[in-house]
Amino acid sequence: MIIAGQGRNHAFRRLSSTITSRAAAAAVNASSFSDTLVITRPDDWHLHVRDGAGLQSVVPHTAQVFGRAIIMPNLVPPVTTAAQAIEYKNRVTAATPTNSSFQPLMTLYLTDNTTPDDVMAAKDAGIIAFKLYPAGATTNSDSGVTDWKKCLATLQTMDKVGMPLLVHGEVTDPEIDFFDREKVFIETKLKPLLDAIPTLRLVMEHITTKDAAEFVASAPSNIAASITPQHILLNRNALFVGGLRPHVFCLPVLKRETHRKAVSAAATSGNTSFFLGTDSAPHPKGAKESACGCAGLFSAPVALPLYAHAFEQAGALQHLEAFSSFNGPDFYKLPRNSDTVTLKKKGWKVPQSYQFGDTVVVPMWAGQECPWQVV
């Protein structure tokens, strides 16, 4: 793969000074805030809403704040055809409050058997991207790709029509240390894939490591990354504070403080290759608090305030609007939202739980005070 610039380390050091003219304009708007911040309505470029009664419970949380969201296809069974995606979109739309203009953006689950014709059908149906889950990497990923080479013709067709590939960047080899899965994926899977198809539009989703942040920062403009609030704010110690904490267990798993700092620096740098993707992933409270708890944090009700909190901690509130509202639509070649949301510096206590179908889900930051809120 051809890497722009002078190498990854040099490129990553430039993160803190790389500010586009658009981000600079956003800085002018944000620099004079006191306790109120008005930004262009953001989008969520990585979201799980599940299905059935649970879907009806969680969609309104996202629709209240975000203009659009990319909906993940890892249902059971997975969403693998354009027809299934349209049906799923209709269910998401039906759960959206009538006073909201929220738009779900649909994806298809890439498998070893996805064909070039499937790509063309998806393109014609308005599907925004395909999602690559390595088989067994995360929740409901058993039908995922076992070897990207089996999908080469399909990936080449995606490249030809400009269809992005969204990648869960972890290997699943049991011999690889759990905390090294992302780093090894970059070296053994992602680089060879991009060597084979260097112009493929690709998003490395929910990055968690310094390695991924440096890789994306030094890559050409067809490569981008989404970043979650948990991977900006939390390191792996959060999993064990006062005992085992199932409600901060997610995949990719939280990493060392060194990696958290690097991911935070990438998100708050003003670099246009990085954008908001919550990876909000609700599970019933009982499924998390079990002998084999599910992976995923439900952040939808508190995500934007937590991003504001993280950017303020980094002294980078001037970059929040670009990260949340500009970089994503620009990468996906979609118009930016035309309306705004308002954040106020006013502390509130995050509820211990929210309704989730006939049960409850525990949100990120449950029971803690969040210093920002959407008003």
C-alpha cells in the first residue's frame, strides 16, 4: 500500500496540528462559548439498534440527537441482502418518533458467499456500505468472513462502484493475545487487503490502539476511522474498578492508557480522517450480568455529551463540530446536516437504566454525573 507523508510516526505527530479550513471555521464558532455550544447536527456512523421491541426502545434515543446513523447488520440471522436491509430500514423508521427527521443508513453483512451481483443490487437499493466482521470477532459475527481473499471479486466490485467497506479490525486466532488483536489485524489482514485494492474506500471502525490511529493518520484519503466515546474516555482499568464491570465490556476491548491517549489525540486533533461512531450496542441487563456476559456499551442517550466532555478535557472543543458533524458526511459523500443541536455545560446524573423492550439496559456512565447535556 502507498502511504502518504513521511511515515506513520511523523504523520501521527502531525495530528495535533492538522486542521483543515473547514475545521478551522468550526473553531471560530466554538471558541467563544461560555456554557453553551451550538453545533451542526451530528451523525452516528456506527450504531446497533437490534430488532423487535428492543429496537423500538432504543431508536428514539439516537433520533433525538443525530440526523443520520449507519445501522449495523449483525442481526440473527444477519442482514445479507438488499431486500432484507430495506425491510430492516422500515422497522427502524417505524420506531422513529414522528417529530424527528432521523434517517437510518443501511449496511449489508459481508460473507464468504457475497457476490459482485449482490454489490450491484445493494448500490441500486441505496445501501451505504458493506460490513466485514472476521468470523467470530464480536457479537453475532459467526457468519463473518473467514478470509478476505474469498471475497476478492466482490471487494473489487465495491471499489469499482465506490461502495465503502466497514471493517471490524481484529483477528480471531486464539493464539493472539486478546489485547493485540487489532494491531495484528493491521499487519496481517488490512495491509495485504489494501495492497491488493489500494483505492478501496475503507473505514476502520471503533479504533482502540495507537497502532490504528497512526495507520489511519498516515493513510491516503480513501481510509478513515470511527471512534467511540468509551475508547476516548476509558482504559482497560475501567473493567476492574471495585470488581469485574460487565457494563464497560465491549469489543474491541478497552486497551492500555497509552492507547487511550493516542485514540483521544486522534479524535480531538482536527484530522478529517476521524469521525464519530458510537458503536452503541444495547444488551439486556441480565445478559451483561451473567456468567458469559455480552460485549457492548449502550451509549446512545449520553454519547454526544460524553464526546463534549472528552473534547473539553483535551482542550479541543473547537474540533468537536468537525469530528461529529463534518468529517463523516464528507467521507461518505453526503451533505452535511443543515440544522443544529445545542449542548449546555450543566451536570446531570445519567440514569441507572433505560427501558429495553420488556427489560432494561444499563447505559454507559450509569449513575455518574456527565458535565454536558443536549438541550
